[in-house]
Amino acid sequence: MFRRREPVPFAFVAEADRFRSNITPPPRPRRSRAQFFGQSLITLTVVGGLSGALLFGLPALQQDTSGSTGVHQSEAAHR
């Protein structure tokens, strides 16, 4: 592969970081109460679903430490 012989001017990148426009963007429109409550309801639904899944999923993830004793107890109950 060959290298470039002429210098590459990267000064424009440094100047772009310092450049500030004197034109400000228009302010964001305020959300109405219906939009605010709708977004809050969606957020609460998602958070409630995740916490419910965690609540009901944790017992399924627990390791059964009494694995061998549970089998013997169930065999004794059927006799």
C-alpha cells in the first residue's frame, strides 16, 4: 500500500467543534396533560410487567437443595 505524500488538512474538524451558531432552535412545544398521562401509563405498564415477571420468575430460578430428600419423601407417601 502506498502512503499519501500531501498533508491532509484536518483543521476543519477542530474548527467545527468550536463553531457556535447564533441561531437558536425554536423551543419544544409543551406536552398536553393527555400526552403526559399516556406516557406515564405506558411507563407504569412496562415497569409493572418487568417487575411482575421478575416476581413470578424468581421462584422458578431457585435451585432445589432438597432434590434427593424430596424423592424419598414422595415414595414414602405413596406406600
